Amino acid sequence: MDLCSERMDLCSERMDLCSERMDLCSGRMDLCSGRMDLCSGRMDLCSGRMDLCSGRMDLCSEQT
């Protein structure tokens, strides 16, 4: 239970960090169109990680 809680907190922090990076990427996109593809790839990667975190949280919830 405690381990699950810690993992969920860690996942939550990672999601917040991903969110901040996505916001930063959005700002960069406005600034530099040449980096849009790179930023887009990073955002997709972040999105995938967030989905993975979400799945882990659901799994944690089921175990409690």
C-alpha cells in the first residue's frame, strides 16, 4: 500500500514535469518553426509516458 502510494506520487510528479515540458515546447514552437518536429516527437513521448503512468495508477488502485 505504502509502496503503491509512493509510486503514484512519483507518477504524479512525472506527469507534472511532462506537462511543464509540453508548455515549454509550445513556447518554443512559436519561437522556432524548425524545431516543431522535434518538439512534436517529445510531446508524443511525454503523452505515452503519461498513459503508462495512468495505467500504473489504475493497477495500484485495483490492488488496494
